Amino acid sequence: MVLTGGNHGDEYEGPIALMKLSRALDAKDINGQVIIIPALNYPAVLAGCRVSPIDGVNMNRAFPGKRDGTVSSMIAHFVHQKILPLADAVLDIHSGGKTMMFSPFACYHRIPDAAVMEKAKKAVLAFAAPVSLELVELDAEGMIDTAVEDMGKIFIGCELGGGGTTTTGTVSIAETGIRNLLAHFEIISEQPRSLEERGLPATRLMHMPDSDCYVISDDDGIYEALVDLNSSINIDDAIGQVHFPEKPERPPVVYRAARAGSLIGRTHKALVESGDFLALIAAEM
Ligand SMILES: [Zn+2]
């Protein structure tokens, strides 16, 4: 199994949990092989930025990479050529970074290969995040996710919080989830620890099937969220509004939900720009 964090350099649950895991795991207890990359985009992690400060490249748009490209593209190429072929399954740990905040979830993609998708779904359930999400990516080109899935391997993703920091809760979800996956794939001889046996509510099975799940800004201005994370949403509910400080007399533009569900992500920015994600809505399955 390959475990990656720091794909985006301002998301910290992955690097923290994976550095801890690398010190805690004993090679003699491992059945198979575990490859741990706590800081996939190392220059970005050192700089605390989403993208590399060297070439400005988003690592999760750099796959499959280029041997003689910029540094991010070369890292992606090395991982694609030398690391991913060794794996049966890959976990890539994300959070919202400085710009987004998520209700913690683990996810798998809706992919054409039903057998691999079922294995990814089972792995996501073993991870045991508060939400288990089936996702259709709006733009899957260049992602490590897509590279792994194109190789016919199991990909598990997660988004565990955000705001450019961590909480005890989000780090704990990462640590437990990683061990649960290693146990699920019988790489370590433990049983996955379910939410129920830890006295927590069962995971919520949700999905984001189409572009109606994404509320995207058409405006530049100050964002006022009108609903909080995990709120249940009805179709046409006001999600938030953008104010215009240059024209205080102008009424704000209200953004409404195109579908019903639950608010699973929101912008962490107050000053938003056209094209920014304002909110993400997931529906119960
Ligand atoms: Zn990320």
C-alpha cells in the first residue's frame, strides 16, 4: 500500500499522521509492503502553500508527470513510474488547506470498473470517517487519483478538515483511518476499529453525483456564509451571499442550493473571487 500526504502543502493531517506512522510501524509486523510519503509536494509543504513555490504547479494536476518537466512534474513522473506500480491500493490524504473547510470524509470515485469500485468502497468504509462519500470528480485530469485508477488499482481519498491547520479530531480520524486500512488489507494483523465500537455514530453514506453539488462564485467580494457545515439543505435554500465593499449600497448576491443534501464543504476565505468554490453539498445515499 502507498500512503501519501502533503500533495497540497497547506494540508497537515496527512504529513502529521504519516510521520507518526513511519516511526510507529515495525517492518517485522508488516505483511507485504507499505510506502509512506508524508510530503508528496515537499517544496510546497516546506513553504506551507497549496502549490509548489518553485514552479507554481498543483501536484494534483501534475500526473502522470514528465521526466524532464518542472520539479513538480518530475516528482509526479517518478511517483507514477516507480512507486504506483508497486501498489495494490493508494490512500492520498487531503484537507481543505487555507481556502476550504470540510466536514471530514473519506471517499472513493464512481469509476467504470465496478469490481475495483466495490473494493474501494469497502476500503472507505473500513477507514471509518464520519462521512463515506461516493464522488464524481468534475475535472479528474492530472490527479494522482486518476493515475491510480487508470492502473486498475484501488484509490481511497479523504478530506479531513481545513483552514490551513488541524484539530485533535481531524488528526485522530487520519491516524485511525490509516491503521484501519492497513488492517483491512491484512498488512498488519489487527482488526479495523469501527466507529460503533468506539462509541461514535455510524458513518453517513453520501454521494456527490453531479455539478449541482458545487456552489461556485460568479462574483468578487466578501462572502457571508448563511449555513454552517453539516447543516441539512433543501433545494433553493440560500447558502451564502457575496457583498461588494466598493458599492455598499448594492445588495449582496445570494447563492442558492441547486440540490438538497448536507453542507459537506465551504470556503474558508472571506474574500472570494469569481470561480472559487463557495460550498459543497452531498446527498444521503
Ligand atoms: Zn488537497
